[in-house]
Amino acid sequence: MAETMRRNFDVLVVGAGPAGLAAATSAARVGAKVGVVDDNPAVGGQIWRGEVSKATSDASNWAAKLHSLGVEVICGAQIVHHDIASRVLFAETRFALLEIRFSKLILATGARERLLPFPGWTLPNVMAAGGLQAMVKSGLPISGKRVVVAGSGPLLLAVAAYLRAHGAKVLAICEQASWNSLASFASGLLSHPGKLRQALILQRQLLGIPFWTNSWPVRALGREALERIIISRNGTQREISCDYLACGFHLVPNVELASLLGCALEGGCVRVDDAQQTSVAGVFCAGEPTGIGGLELALIEGQIAGIAAAGKSERLRELRGRRRKAQQFARRLEKAFKLRPELKTLPDSGTIVCRCEDVTHARLARHSSWRDAKNQTRCGMGPCQGRICGPATQFLFDWDPGSVRPPLFPTRVESLASVSYIAPAEHSQLTGERQ
Amino acid sequence: MPDQVQLRVDGKAVTVPAGATVAVAVALAAGFCRRSITGEPRGPVCGMGICFECRVMINGEPHCRSCQILAEANMDVRTNG
Amino acid sequence: MSVRVYDAVVVGAGIVGAACADRLSREHLNVAIVDRGLVGGGATAAGMGHIVTMDDSEAQFALTRFSQQLWIELRPELPADVEYRQCGTLWVAADEPEMQEVIRKHRYYGERGVATSILTRMELAELEPKLRPDMAGALLVPEDAVIYPPCAARFVVARAEQHGAETFLGGTVERIDNGSVLLTNGTRFSAGIVVNAAGIAAPALTSTLDIKPRKGHLVITDRYPDFVRHQIVELGYLKSAHSVTADSVAFNVQPRATGQMLIGSSRQYGADHSQVDDIILSRMLRRAFEYIPGLARTSALRAWTGFRAATPDKLPLIGPWPEDRRLLLATGHEGLGITTSLGTAALLADHVVGRTPRIQPEPFLPARTFLEHVHA
């Protein structure tokens, strides 16, 4: 059996994206012994994911900063299980099981894109928007490739700008929201000068790329991979030949770990207090899991969580003021990119909704609840554990997501057998003592 | 560290930049990662280890998420694993 | 509040309740099925779905074998998603004393018309190459099968509905009393007979029943087609499963039609919370690695628990309940409810219409718990 490695920290941060990095550095600066664990190969999260072709990046700068502060970084390790009563998380790497003890825990598990099913969405090269960007950062050649970016949310613009800067021919950006809701969002940026500046830079980078509102993909076509897509724009359909469709409908917070630990949720997000502490004492949460709010809010929340988890209070007042302002922006964001009901009608009866178990829309539509559908069709029971089809069926059928069961991610059976393992002889002694 | 890494995808040699993921190597060599349970070809979607569409067999180990694993010299990668 | 009137109300839409409702509606009774949750959502969904002939006692053999034959008769009608697969059971002997048990079982089954074969160490290794090669041998019971129980329950309920049964989900039964069934939401049913098929919830409705929840753990893996080919059970299972007090684990692995594997098993009394118990889980999995070391490197998708409805004498309660002349019981099936659901329903229906049953009903009559003190 693979070995079990053990670590012990004052503050353990799960997730090395912006919120997690801000939390880790803040906690380390005020003297805490800090560890950061992340399932990706390197720090940075999605937004600061390093590029293979570049020696330095935001990610490598952060890595250097963590190193200088004495923060231990554990990458390529996925949290799979916990014993929260004993303040332990278990993580799995490709070769080992990690038992990580802590006094305080900060969850900075980020968000994922909401993917909505439409005919053809399962074809290779139909990807999440950030997913294609991550692939390109990881070395996928994109120069000269024709890409349509579609879905909803500000991520589409950032991805389009990135892809274009790397030589892609971005044929169009299709935003499902209406021009009106975007215009009111844009005018709201005036009260957020930083955001406005970013928006103007983006606009320059995107110059010449058609930006269509009221627009979304209705079908992807191809034999073994994507060849062309049909886009609906203002009610008219047109066909576009392309190599990639980068398509995501805004973001879904990753609340599974928080939920497994027993942290209370509110409106699908982790409920936190003024110090970013969840309903479970000693467990903090920062960034997207507390509500989709973007980079700036994630950094502020991370700092608050880091300082508070380390038991300090300096700067918290000032940070809270900045957090309030950033939260206002988050609320505007949510309103502007609200999904339109027409998107519920995109899948036809044969469209696969659960990609792990290939469960079609028609099979799901017969059921009354997520639990019933899971039981009868295995929807959401595959290796992604409903992380993709769960938010999709929540949107399509208004189904409540179910509870989270261990392991948090698919786990080697030997790891499950090593979690809280007590040899049988020892065990009978223990029970003997209890009697 | 060398600039390039050579590995095999379904027996075919592929060269990727050092630091590239196995998913990139598979995209270049095979175009898709796995067949779904009803036989559809599938490739990477989320790029961040959540969707499990990019699963391949690496050095005999099935169900590996190729987007989360860096390509290593002489790795033996099989699609549909 | 209006009263809904039926010939029979079946409380519980697990596989046992579903089968009873189906059988009674095919006897031209007007049937209602009531469940607080989903069809096949309780122990039915939590269990393995092994259709198996067992030999702990003559009565258990009779009921499991009879039930298995009913499943075989039903098989042509089962939809694909029930995933009936006749993979057979391998009872694996780790050593010579267990091999003696293989021989005894072979004779026992053979004398009762069930063909089995004894496998040598070599034959076993060839049939199941992932098993540790130094096993003593095994007994192969080829007619045993596996199914996907939630879909089986749904199919059986749908068949009952085709015969006029009506299903009421989401309402919790508060009380059963002399042909009346009252739900907590105020709905009231009146029926000639009421069947308590509520599994571990049965004692909450029929208070003097001696049924205890016996907790079990299962793990399901990702797809590994052909990793194992039969339901493989250790013969030590007989020793550990016999215990009615201590916590125990035993090696039991099942190949699903999907290529996934279910890894079991554990038995615990007195554990009333449904959380996974990591210590028991570890013991259970390590027991499995002793038989199939390669399982350690497979990927587990989920671990979960369920509760079996256990009686002191390990036989289900099927038939009239002496304290309420309109009440029939169909509960207490422990880990064999999927197999014995069909036999249970047949016995119950025979009782209702006054027909001679195909197996002796006496060992299962609930009255036995009145007549004698059962020693564990």
C-alpha cells in the first residue's frame, strides 16, 4: 500500500488561487505556520495559471513569495476526505496519501464554469471557456485556430482576449444576456474605477471581434470532433465553421468541501461571518465559494481570512470596508448575467446531460427530483460526482442538489482504507477499554 | 530541465513543451481522450480536474485525469483508458 | 378529511413492498402503495442487489431458492436498466477447513436440486485471476445473479400500477390501526388489509416488532470491466455474518453490469447514524485486499451506508400479525430483501387468497415471535 505522509500546520489553506494565495501570505506574514494544498500541478488557480512557454508569470511570482514566507505548498494533491472533529484533512497525490492536521482551516476552493447542455456539446473541442484557456496555458497550440467564445459572464471576454493574444482567430463572442442588462452593468462600473480600467483595457484587446448579445449556441456539429456550430443571435440562427467552441455560462462556486465539513450554505454559497468564518468554528472560507465576486473580492476575502485565522485583527477594519464595495460589484455581476429561461429549451430529448453516465435529457425529464433521477438513471453518479450535471439539472429542472458524500473526489480504494485506520488488534483493545 | 518532452500516446511518439499536461499531448496525437459509455469520443472540457472527461490510461493506470498530470518523458498514454 | 378506500394498502415502496403490491394487484385487489421517500430509495438503493440462494437454515434455503426461481421466471420481462446478470456466486475458501465447508455446501445444494461445482485452487485462479493465487478453492453457484435494485423496484411498482395499483410518495405514515393508515399530512386510507413492508421503519408502526437496524457499508469503484467476473464472497462470511451482536466485516465483491465493482461488507448493531464509519470502512476494505490485492489501486467513486432490517432469528416476518387481524407483515429481510422480495410477495398473496403456498410458510409467520423465545 502507498505510504501515508503527515503534515501539521497552524493554518491550512485549501486552494492556491487568488483567495488562497492572499490568505496564505497574510497568515504567514503575521507569524502562522501555513500550508497550502491544491489539486493543480502548480499554484495560481485558474486566473493565474502559469504558462508552459513563460519562465515567469503571476503564478511563479506567487510561488516565490510563498517560499520566502516559509509557506509549504503541496500541489497535485486533492482533498478526498476529512475528520473535522480531529482537525484533519486527507489529500491524495498520484502516489501517496497525505494526512494534514491544522488548527485553523481556510477554504479557498474557487469556482467552476456552469456548463449547459445543448445538442453536440459533448463533441471533442467543445470546451469550457476557461477550460480552453487552461489547455492553451498548458501547451495546446492555438495559433491560427478558429474559436467561437460563447455563454455568459465576464470570463468570456478575458478568455477571448487571451486566446487572441496567443494567435487564435476569435470569430465571435456570444453573450446570452441582453444588451440592456449589460449596459446597466457597464454604467455601474463607473463607481468601480479599477473595474472600469480593466474593462477599457479588455475592450482594446478585443477590438474587431464581433460581440453579440442575445446570442448563444444552439447546436454543435461534427463527426469525431467539432466542425461547426449554430448560433442563435436575436432569434436568428447562423452556422459558423470553427475548430473550438469555448463555452461557459458564468460560474458555480465549489462548495462541496465546505458542505462535506458541515459548513452552512445560503443560496448555494458558503455562509461566513465578518471574519470569513463559516458556521463551523475554526473553518474559514474566502473567494468564490462565498459568492461569485471576482478577483478583487477574492483577494480581500483571502486577506481577511488569513489574518483572522492566524488570530490577529490588524487591517481588518480597512479590509472590511473594501470588501463591502467589492460585494456591491458582485451583486451587479449576478444581476447582469442572469441566465435567460430560453436556455432551458436548448437540449433535445436525445441530448446527453450527464456526461459520465451518458444520461439523456428525456430520461431525466421523467423524474421528480435529483435524488430520484440519480437512483434510477445514475445521473451524477459517475466520477465527476455531479459537478457538471448537478448545476445543469438545477437550472434545467429546478432540482435541489443533494448532500455531499465522502470521498470528495474519486479516491484510490487504498486511501479510503488508510483514512483513520486502526489495526484490528488495536481496535479491539480500544473497544475493550470503552466497555 | 529539457525544453521538450517525448512520450507515447497509443504507441505514437509525441513531443510537447516541458510543463505541458498529458491532455495537450493527447490532443495533439489522438484528438480525443476516451470513449463515453455509449461510445462517443470525448476530450477535455473544464481543464481543471473537475469534469473527468479527459481520462486516459497512464503507464497502465486507468482513469487518470490528463489535464492535471504533467507529461513526463517516456510516459505510455492510452486513450479510452 | 376524506378517506381513501382500498382493498390493500402497502406501506413501503422498497423492493419488498413493491413486490407485495404487484402480487396483490394481480390477484385483483385494489392496492395503494405508500412511501415517505422514493420508490426503491431506502435499503433497496443502499444494498448490493445479489440474487442468491443461501443455506443458513432450511427455511432460508427454501425462501431464497424459491425467490430465485421467481426472478428467473421474471427475467424475460425485466427492462434493460434492471441489469439482470447471471454472473454466479463464488464462495471462496481461504484454507482447508473452509474447503470442507465448500464440500458440505456442494452436497447440501445438490441434495436440494441446485447444481454447483467445486473449483480447485488452479480452476479458481483461472476463473478469477485477480484473486490471490493461494486460495484453497471455491464453490461456484452458477444460477446466482446480480441486479440494479432501484430500477427493479421501479419496474415492479410500474407493473403493479398497470394492474390498477396507485402510488403515494412523500407522505410519512403516522399510524396503522385495524385497517386504517393515517399519514402525518392528514391523509387517511382505509383498507381490508394493510401490509407493513417498511423495513427498518416497520417497528415504528407496529410497536412490538423485534427488528433492529443492522448497519452496512459499501464502496463502489469506477469502471474496471472484467476485473472480477463473479460475485465473490469469502466463506468466513458464514462465521462473521452469523454473529448477531459484534461488529464484523467480510470480503464480498460484486461485478456490476456497468463494469463497476461494489465492495463490501460490514455489519454493525447499535450504530444509528448513517455516516460512514472510517474504522469499519478501513477494516472492510483491508479484508477485501487480503483476497484481491489489486482492489487497493482501483478508484472509489463513493462510500455509503445502509440499514438492514434484522430479526433475532435471521428470518423475515411474512404473514398475519396476531395483534391486528387486518395487518400483514413483510419485513425483517436483513441482507436478503432483494432476493426474497418475490418469494415474500408470493407467500403473502397465497395467504390473502387462501391458496396453498409453494413453500412452507410457517418458519416466516410473525406469530413465531409470540410463541417462543428466540435465542441468538
